[in-house]
Amino acid sequence: MTARMIALKILDGVFIAATMTALLMIAGFPMDWLLAFAEMGLREFQWFAPFILAAALWLIHAIATSDPTP
């Protein structure tokens, strides 16, 4: 397994965890601990969550499309 594949597997796991957390938060699942940790209100987090998800997708895309190392 190459370093690129390992990095993609780790980033996929991070993306899935971030996606599930954001979707649960938007759906109304009580996550007061996350709001306290981020020091944000619910409305702020709901606006911030899509940016977190987009950043994770861009990072995965950047690694997947980069030139392989010899």
C-alpha cells in the first residue's frame, strides 16, 4: 500500500466523521459538547459545517489528483 493510499484512507475517515457529525447536528441531534468545544451557537455551526465539508473534499481531491512520487 502506497503512502498516497494510506493518506486517502485517513482523509476518507476524517471526511466521513465530519460529514456524519455535521449532518447529525443539522438534523437536530443534541451535541452541546461540540458547540461548547467550538464556542459557537447552533446557527453559527450550521453555517460553518458546509465549509468544513468542502475543505475536506478539496483536500482529498488535491491528494488524489497529485502526481505520484516514484
